Amino acid sequence: MANSLPRTLPASWYCSKPLYSLEQRAVFLKSWYLLGPVTKFKENEPVVYEYAGVTLTATRATPDDSSIAVVDDKGNRPKTHLTPTGLLFSTISEAAPSFHDFFPGLEDVLSTVDFRVRPYRRSISYHGDFNWKTMVDGYQECLHCAYTHPSFSVLYPPTSYAVINHHNWCRHIADPEKPDDGVFLYLFPIGTLNVYGGGISQFRVCPTEEPGGTRMEFDYYNVEEGEKFEEYYKFVRQVAIEDYGLCEKAQSNLERGIYAEGILNPVKETGVAYYQQRVLEMVLSQHHEDKQNKKNLQHRPADGASTDATASSQSELDSSSYSGNFNFTTRAGAGIAVST
């Protein structure tokens, strides 16, 4: 029975620098990122983002939302997408597919909210001593909510909490009897979007150069201001702080070898299983591509220096439990339902 249950990624995937290098090519360069609602972008006030070593700058030229232009640190204009209800997305590489291929069906859910009516209020950013996946693991399940988020659990009881997986995005349903009571979304790989209580909260789990560190970035929007906004802000920040402490403890256990690998709850942790499966699939695909490229270059020693990082990540992946004899039917997320 245990062999048929979804399993977690190994602890090494949360601690390895070579594997992070592989994730950068496999996952981050091939993904889309939510920059935010258009209300965040003021005329001639650049907003800077950084994803996996690539810097993006978004600048609005006129009141027209279509005037918001995005450029990377090399002056290139990546693919962007502005939804009809006012959300701006961007890529960081030409390797990413089209928006609708990456997030099929997402725009239907986003069309239920007018993101232009909630003014931008505040952003906050700080360092976290944990891998980006450690934070996503926590967001993608609510088994911990009852004891970690007592105030949130009063509004949204975790007993009825459910996650519906779609291709590269997941919708969280706090109360199945009230599916329209808020919009809670995970946007693969490192984004979230939460709409409830008159406000919008968005966070990004941005990887740093070290696998055990991230930069947490939060943006807040709300129809209220002054004291009423501060009440909302205090509530959402309390939930974020509770998650932060949990993630740092989990990462410490991963790095100390206290936890290596385990089984996921097939009912309550389907969100974790699904996103880990996506990471796994993309990394293994890139690993195979890198090995093929290495074979093609093996007779070109002059190019050898440029493949050092690739070779290092290949060596580590080959020695892990996710190579060679890997069985998709018994590993992270295999068989997890994906809604279409």
C-alpha cells in the first residue's frame, strides 16, 4: 500500500546548489510569473523584480494599462500577458511557452475578480532561511492550519479545506459549500494570489544563490485605507509570520538530516504532491536534455568550461534516488488528479 502513495522529493532537493542550478534551467526559465494587478504600476515609476537571477523592470508610460512595458537586465522585452481584469504576467526567458499553454483555464477564474478596483497599498520583502519549495510545501496544504493559523482557521475551517489541481496552477477552496468565498491560487512555481476580505495579498518565494535561502516578497491591495486597512494588514501578516517560523524549522530539519523523504497524505496533500511532481518532471526532462547535449559536446573540449555547472548537477542527480530506476508510479504526485 505504501508504495502506491505519493512520496515527497528527497531532502537533498532542498539543500543542493547543483540541483538548484538545474531547477533554474528546468523550471524558472520556462515559467510565467505574476507581476501584479495594474494598480501597482504608477506612471514613470519603475517597479523592479528578480527571478532566479534575471531582473525585470516594469514601467507604466501613460494611464493606459497597455502602456506598461517590461524589460529584462539585458534590455530585452520578454513575453508578457495582461488579463482582461487587470493582472500583468511576464516570463524571464524565451524558453517559456505561451501564457495560455502554461496556465490553461486560469483566465476563466481570474475573470471573476476585477483587479483594477483594489488600490495598491503596501509591499514588504525580507530574507527567509529556507528553500523556495519549503514555503510552497506549506502553502499547498492546510493540515498545519488548525494549530499554526488559529485566526485564519476561525474564518476558514481546515476540516473542509481542499485543493483543486490544474496544469501549473492550483485553486484552494476553503469551504466547498461556499466556492465563491474568496479566490486562493497557487501559481507554479513560486507565486500565490489570495483575494478575500476586500483585499488582495500576493507573495513570491524568490530563490537566492544559496538553496537554503529565499527572498520573500509580499504585495497588498485593498479597497480600504487607514485603520481598516491596518486591521486587514495585521491579520494577513500574522498568517505570514506563522508560516515563516514553520518553514525555517522544517528547513533546519532537512539540512540536519532529521527528515529525508516521506509519504504524502493522498487526500489532504494533493496540492503538495502535484506541484512536486511538476518540479520533478521538468527537472528530469532538463537532466535528460543536458545529458544529450553533453554527448554532443564531448568531442569539443574547447567548450568544456561552459558545462561545469551542468556536469555538477548531472552528477548529483545521477547519484540521487530520482535517476535511472525512477518509477513515476511511486514518486511525488504520480496519479494525482488534474482538473481541465
